Amino acid sequence: MQRLGFIGAGTVGTALARRLSERGYPVVAVYSRSPASAERLAAAVTGCEVGTSSQAVADATDLVFITTPDDAIGPVAAEVRWSPGQSVVHCSGADSVDTLEPARKLGARVGAFHPLQTFASVEQAIANIAGSTFALEAEEPLLGTLREMARALDGHTIELKAGDKVLYHAAAVIACNYLVTLVKLSTDLWQVFGVPPDEAARDLLPLLRGTIANITRLGIPQCLTGPIARGDTGTITKHLRALEKAAPGVLPTYRDLGRQTVPIALAKGRIDQRQADALLALLKDNPQVQA
């Protein structure tokens, strides 16, 4: 089995190194600009040594994961003297393997291995990375190796081309990061009627879990509920009036999300085109809501 090394010992690198080691992959070297981070990773992985440089990790391994921040991937790829046939893989969601062109020019195989997961801390990343979907970009035989690693982590895989990466990453940001923003907007509204943000978040969590469960069980569009799914213009009108009075800054977001939701409701089949048109007219950009 190939010897693995990690350049970068942050959240993703530490989680991958620990989980791959547990599944039998020999993780033998790590280097980080933060010696303490490298020491922590090495201490948690049997047989892993701290390298003195990125080059030292490359010299000791067959497959190197570059798990630095995205803007450091290219400089790392350019500073190392890679060996022909060696494999170099980054874990960026937005960058293609073109970032590793300096390694490719020296005869290395290059790839990308992005865990489609949210990592708020190292321990949480270690807990969540198994079972994730992994976005792969590589050519054979490295592509097959990365598929095997994803399977070893109980994950699913999707294979992307260089031109797919930015949209793939934008979709992940919408589904993950902007969900946080939506919950923040909701908890802000609860403060209007006196509920603190931490309590509001706690009380909204069962609703969020139920929504995710419905997506899992029923899929889109059948999982959609709420006033737009019912064609309930009366309730939407009440929302718009209340938001205009209490939180006018939220109105544009509410309107835009509503317009994006109407086609989902139409696809579900609970509303017809006449109802959809009425909803869209109500949700159009308009600073005033008719009384």
C-alpha cells in the first residue's frame, strides 16, 4: 500500500490522516508551518513522523495530500521537487487540479479529493468525514486509488472536470454556509418578540432536522411544505406586511427565496399555474405591500 504524507495539518488534513490511518493506510509523514499542529497530528497517528519541510514529506512518501489553505496549494506544488510517478492530491473544493500543474510538469500524477462536509472543528471533522461524499478529479490510475480511499471512508464519490469545480463549490456554499445565514435571520426575527438567539436556535433545530429528514425520505419537490407549497397568498401577504414593519432588511431575501420556491411548489403539483403566477406577482420586488 502506498505511503501517505500530509502537507498541512489543519482540520481537513488531520481528519483525513486519522481516518485513513484507522482504515489501514500508512500515514508516515506530516509537515505544517505550525509545528504544534504537525506534532498533534503525528502524535495521533501511529507511525507518522513530523517532517522538517514540505520536501521532506514528499521524499518520504508515495502519495502526498496538500491540505493547506487554498491560496497556499499552488506555492507548495511549485516549491517541491516531485518525483515522476509520485501522486500529489489537494483537497480544495473550488480549485481544479490545474493548481498542481508544477507537480504534473515534473511527472507526478495529480488529483483532487474534496470531502463534501462541514468542518467546524478538528474533532467534529474526524466524527463527520466518514460517510461523506468525496468529489474527485484525477486520471487513472490515481482516480482508482482515490475511489478506493473514499470507499474505505464509507463515502460516495462524484467525478468532476476542471470546469465543474467552481459551480460545485458554490452549490456547497449555498446548501451549507447559507443555511447558517438563514437560521441567523430566523433567530433575529425571534428577538423581535423577546426570544434570545441561543434559545431561538435551540427551538428551531427540531424543525431543521425534520426538514432534512423529509428531504431524505421524500426528495425534492415532494418534501416542500408551507404557504407557497399550498398556494396560500393570504399568509404570504401577512408575512410581507410583518416584515416590512419589523425587519425591512429581510424583505428582499424573503421575496427572492419565495420566488425561487414557487417552481418547486408547482413541480410538487399542489398548486396550478394560476396560483403560481399569483404568488410570483405578490413576491415581485416591490417596496410596498398592498393593504
